[in-house]
Amino acid sequence: MSSRFDVSNETERAAGITAARAALESQRCIVLPTDTVYGIGADAFSAQGVAMLLAAKGRSRTMPPPVLISQVATMDGLASDIPESARALAEAFWPGALTLILHAQPSLTWDLGETKGTVALRVPNDQMALELLGQTGPLAVSSANRTGHRAALSSDQAQEQLGESVDVYLDDGPRGQSSEALPSTIIDATQTPPRVVRQGAIPLQVLREVVPELLGPGESVPSRDT
């Protein structure tokens, strides 16, 4: 049976984090709040946990989950050949609603699905999520909903969709300012110049203030006259 904790309550917060850590260590899934929507999470280094996450969402291995981390410095331990543009974006927008696709460190023993040697990283701007990540380490996290359904803006909505496939639900109140909360903006930083592959909470024009050469979805590299 799933457990649920009101982590906005100081007493339940500690118990909820302890239960979430135990579930993750047992290669099970949890639901946690983030700064965008509620997410379903598993230990990023547990192949079984990630497989259970994908199964709970009804998603195949061809759609690997991103990885949430607690601080910018962790990026170097999980990614390699990080371009300066990606570092600039991380410094400017982390914690925040920005996901960076980078080359994964080849030495890491994890299985997030068919990633083609990449990893999508993000530092969420949510105190509860950061507190949990500080104790658990990197978590594979995807929106807490069945694939094709609306992302959960509350733990109630997450539980309605995911039910007993999740061991622990951490309830920290509603997320999102409307019925259509924006997900994180995703940038593929494995290519030059980097490209936005999903528009989300951070607009393209704001990102270009940091990386002017950033391409939008569907845009091509401008040709140069010779």
C-alpha cells in the first residue's frame, strides 16, 4: 500500500523524507513536488527503479527520464564535454525550469533507457525537492502522470493516475499557477550551436540573453555569405 506524507507539515516532513529514501533504496518509485509539476522519481542508478518509473507512466525505453540534481557542481560528475554555453545557461537558470541535454559520463553504470549516450539534467527551484535530492543524490524524475495525460499539479492528481505503482507520495501543496502549468524548457547542448527542443517555462528570448546563438525549435544555422 502506498504511503502519503504532508511535507508542508514539519513533523511529517522528516518522516516523509525518511520513507522516500527507503523506497528509493529499495528500487521503488516516489512522487515528489518540483517547481513546475509533480514528478515521479526513482534512483537514477537503479535500473529496476527506472524501469518501474517507465512502466508506471506507460512509457517505453525510447523516452528516458531526465535526472534532477541538487546543485550545479554535480553536473561535472554526470556529464562530459560540457560546452561553455551550457555552463553559462546552468549558472544563469539553475535552480530553475531549464533542462540541459549533455553527453553522459561514459564511466557511469546506470540505465536510464535508450539515451544514445546523453543525459538530461536539471536543478529544480523547489526547496522540498532540493532537500530530498541533497539526501538521495541524483534522481530520475518525469512528470507524475500516465503518458498522454495531463501532468499532475498536486499529489492528488498524481495518485489518481499512478496509484499503487508509487510507494511514497510527498504532498507539498499545489504546483503551477494555472490548469496548464508549463514544464521546463529543454535545450540540446550536445550540438553546436545548442538548440531548444522543447519550449517551456523559460522563453527563447530570455535564454538568448545568455547564449545569443541558441537555436529555436525547427530553426537552422544561419548561412554565411562568402
